[in-house]
Amino acid sequence: MLDPVDVDIADSDFLKNQCDGYESSDSEIDSYCMAYAVKNRLFGRQKPLHVVLGGGLCADIILWRNKQISVYVCMAATTTWILFEKLGYHFLTFVCHATMILMVTLFLWSNLASYINIFLRTASDIPEITVPKDLFMSTAVCLTSAYNCVLRTFGHVAFGKDTRAFLSAVAVLWVLSIVGRWYSFLSFLYGAFWISMTVPLLYECLEDTVDSFAEKAQIEIKKQYAVLDEMVLQNLKKKVMSYKSSKQQ
């Protein structure tokens, strides 16, 4: 049966009624997801938010379905940011200090174990980690595919095949360059982490309201882009074409 955790809270009842007492395959789940998405979702989304985020533990952490692990992740990120950004702790120094503390703890534990009857694994008993070769191959294939996809997207935008995407990319990079002046890279990553941990959760709670507002905003942006294209971009193209034709003559 389809686990309601794999769908949005607002849409779980619908899919649960559709799948009640029925074994569903992946294709059937996709068809149900397409069936329930009768509204215009943000960015043309046709699947529940949990499924879009990849499902599984990662989506559970981002959407706070597993609150205990989400809290641990936030605490670890905050501790790391405080150590390296606020306290000025260097990464190499941190690794050396942590290794020294671990070695001293194990040394004292191993030497005192015979006196206080504490069971301790010896060095030979420490299990070795074995990573299958297929994991490295699949990871390399995924990274190569993602790299090629980024290059294709960059080429498609940079060569002017999509003017709207080109303007959007320039605007985003310009905003990021301004933000980069205000914060260090670690602070930027920490802020991005908290955005990823809060925005999806808020969006899930206010999904219908956000989607309705986004649809109206998208319509308005298309209108403004049409005006910009008619008054500026088309005139620039005409001037460029006329300049090329006069130069050839």
C-alpha cells in the first residue's frame, strides 16, 4: 500500500482512498500523482512535495517528518557554524584536536579496562569498512551525468537560445554576487541550510495559498516580459540585423 508519508499532508487522503486495499506499483503511483494534481502547482510540479524532494530519509529531514533527526542535523550545522565562523576555529586544528582527544580516550580506556572490568574491543577487533565497487561506479556515473547536464544548460543559456532563461540567470548571479559581499562562504552555506530546512516546510503548510499567488505572479511576469520583449529586445534584434545587412553591403 502507498505510505501516506510519501505524499503531502493535504493530498494524502486522496491517494490513501485511491490506494486503500490495493497494491500499487511505481507507475500507478505516478498516475495517481498526476491525477490529484488538478491545480496549477508551483514550477509546474505534478507530484507531491515529499516525492519531488526524493522521498526517503532526506525528504523526511527537510520536511521535519522525522523531528528527532532534523533537530540533530540542525544542531550539528549550528555547532559547525559557531566553531568555524564565530570562534575562528580552523578545520585542520579541529581535526587534530578531535583526533588527539579520541586517541587519549581510547588509550586510557584500554589501559584501565583490566582494572574496572570494562569490555573494550582491541585494535584487531575494530571492524573494517568495505565499500562495494558498484557504489563508486554509480556515484561516478551520477556525477558525470549531472556535470554534463549543467554544461548543456549553461551552453543553452549562454549562447542566447533562451532569452528569458538568460536574463533570469544573470539576475540570480548578480544577486548572489551582492550577497557574497555581505557574508562569508560558510555563513552563506549556513543560511542556505536553514532556508532548505524552513521554506519547504512552510510551503507544505501553505501550499494552496502559495501556488495561487505564484500563478498570479507568473502571469504578471509573463505580461511584463512581453512588454520588455516588444519594446526593447525586438528593437535590439532589428538594429543588429540592420547593422549586419548594411555591413555586408
